[in-house]
Amino acid sequence: MAVLLSEAVTKHRPDLTDLLSVLPNEELSEDQREELRQAVADELCETGFREDDEPNRRGLILEELIDRLGHLHLR
């Protein structure tokens, strides 16, 4: 999941890449977590759905990542 988070942040919010290095060791603010969730949500919308609008495998992982960012259980 860390790789997927890095991909989403690098692609959609490169200004947040510094947060990725502190994430495992420091608690982030709710605003910081929300910004990361939004980057992942942008990636979900772009690459996470099949033609029938159901989540593909990547989409399911992205959805789980969004949930985990809400609780900071990324390890």
C-alpha cells in the first residue's frame, strides 16, 4: 500500500511527497490525512473502476488505503 500511496501522491499531489517520509514515524494532522486521502481518491477515480463502474482490483486497494489513512494504520 505504501507504493500505491506514493504513486498517487506523486501523480496528483507532488507537494505532499514530504509527508510520505514522516508518515510511519509521526502522527499527521487531520488536514494532512485528508489531503493524502484526496490524492488517493483522485487516483481511484482515474484508475480504480471497470467499465461497469465497479471497482477493479486496484480500486479495491485504493479504497482500503483511503480508509486506512483515516485511521493511520498503514503498516
